[in-house]
Amino acid sequence: MFRPKIPTMPTPTGIVTPPLVEPTAVVQPTPAPAPVAPATTTRPTVQITPGALVALVGGGTAVVLVVGAVLVSMLLAVAITAASVAVCAVVLRSLLASETKRR
């Protein structure tokens, strides 16, 4: 039941001959044209003027300051939340301890 069944290969019933291959005419390919040198492109080069450089540095500084302020504010929010949770835990602990002393 759990043994694999291997199919048996039937024996050929006759002589099998390969199909005939008929020769075809050989056609010589046309030679490829000679490669042409690519034309030089006349794209304008990017030139950074001193004013553009100052604007670029100023923009980068502004981005760094904004991202830094956001990260510091998130860290401060986490710290304030942790401190408030700690204060709540201390208050609850003292309330529970005083209630057990009363009984």
C-alpha cells in the first residue's frame, strides 16, 4: 500500500528510425556596416555659483536642525511619559501598602 509503484517501460513494437534531415541552402549573411563613432553630446555642465553654494549649505543646515529638533522632542516626550508612569507606580504602591497596614 505504501510502496511506490514504478512504471514499467514497454518494449518497442517496431524499429524506430530517426526522421530524415534534408539539407538546406547556405545563405551568406550580409556584412554588418562599420561602426560609427558616437557624436559628442553638448550638454551644459552644472556650475555651482557661490550664492548657490551658500543656499545649498543653508538648506542642508535647516534640514539637520529640523530633524534634530523633532528627534529631541520625541525623546523628551518619551522621558516625560516614563517619569509620569514611575510617579503613578510609586503612588499606587504607597496606597496599596497603607491599605494593608490598616487591616
